[in-house]
Amino acid sequence: MALEIVAPPGGFHGPVKRSITIAGHATSISLEPIFWAALEAAAVDAALPLSALVAAIDHARIGADAPPNLASAIRTWLMAQRSG
């Protein structure tokens, strides 16, 4: 039996760019709305401001052997939280 793929609730959406302050400087991050929602929920769960959670993810990303861009690091971190 073949898997039927349907659009997620609300449909498919491309990235939305937002500006966040990390370590005192503004940076732009482009994420799809579903990832922004998951990131905001993770910040609430961690009792952190969104900017503090993004800064923590950025800090971990910078320490990686081959650091990806910040948006990729955020998506990867969110997926790891979901499956972990």
C-alpha cells in the first residue's frame, strides 16, 4: 500500500525572516512558520526568552566540528528534541 502524502494543516509555507538579538547584535534567521512555532514552544518549555534559546543553540553550533548555518542548526536541534 502506497503512502498518501497530504499537505500539513494550514498548507506548505516557505521561510519567514525574523531578526533576533544574539550577544548584543541583531541577526536575521529564516525559518518556516512551523519551525518558528516549535522554537517558540521550546523557549516557553525551557522558561527562556526566544533570544536566549537561539543564543544557546548558536553557541553549541559554533562549537561543532563543521558548523552549519544558524537556521540549519535550529531545525536540527528542534528535530532532535522531538525525537529525543
